[in-house]
Amino acid sequence: MATTLFTAVDFIVLGASFVLSALIGIYFAVSGRKENNTATYFLGDRQMGVLPIAISYMATAISAVVFIGVPSEVYFFGPNILLTIPGRIFAIYIVTRTAVPIYYRLKLTSIYEYLEMRFDKSVKIAGIIIYYVFATVYMGFVVYAPALALSLITGMSVVLSILVVTLICSFYTTIGGMKAVIWTDVLQVGLYKVKRTQFSI
């Protein structure tokens, strides 16, 4: 029989986070039905506030791979990985001061549109293929890491955990678009902060 480290309260919080994530996707799918276009779906109408976008970016940067892997890295090899932080901050500053204003001014949906404008269609296709290969491999790790953790603490099988994580994330992302992704990230970061504060106390 599978063992679990979860209490009833933990299961309630986990279930509530799954349900709320799905409801956020449903809400933006219904509310955005009247403005069914690529700008709404992929870019959130370009009207999202700075704070939710910043929180969403933070949630994206601190993926399950980072959340689970970095403590192990520090434990076995020391805090050398922290030396990457100044480089990340510098890179973010450069990108936000150079590339992002260009994309925003040109009203592009993706970087691949810019590659085609700046070079040609073959460069655009090459960029898409390279990213798809990278994303396919990377998403395997990103999904497996939280699924493995979910399996260990709930007693579910790893395969079932992968299915649960994949289906829920795919559901609210597919139907709700970028607004659903951003606000779900805000929800998840909020839950993380609450639990971290609880553990600190």
C-alpha cells in the first residue's frame, strides 16, 4: 500500500490549488470569448499590470527543477551556483532595455516574427525548430520533477502524478491563454509564500 506524508489539510490545499488553477483558466476563457483574437490569447491584450507580470516571471524562473534541484546542488557542491545570480540580473536588464522595447513597439506576437522581419523565413523556421527541440527536452524535466515530488509525498504513482500535473497545466493554459497563465502563477507564488512563512514560524 502506498504511503503518504500528506495530512488531510495538505490534500485540501493541494486540491484547492488545482481547482482554482482550472477555474482561472475557465474564467478567462469565458470572459475573453467576445475578444477572441491572438492579441488577447497570447499577449493578454497587452494590458497586464507590472506586478502580476513580474510575479509570473519570477514563478517561471523558479521552476520545479530549480526549486528541487538547487538545494541538492548546494548541498553536494557548495553555493557556487549562486554566482550565476549577478549574470542573470545583468541579462534581464539588458534584454528589458534593448529587445523588449523593440518587440513592444513593433507589436509582435513572438520572437519568430522578428527573425523573419530581420532576416528571412528560413531563419524563422530554424529558430522554431531549435526552440521546439529544447522545449521538448526541458519540459520533460520540468514536468517530471514536480510529479516525482507529488508522488513521494502523496503516495500516487509517478505516471499518475505526471498525468495530473500535465492535464491541469495544459487545461488552464489552453483555454485561458496568457492571462490565465499569469494569474495562475500569481496564485501559485502566493501559496508558496504562505507555506514558506508557515514553515519559518
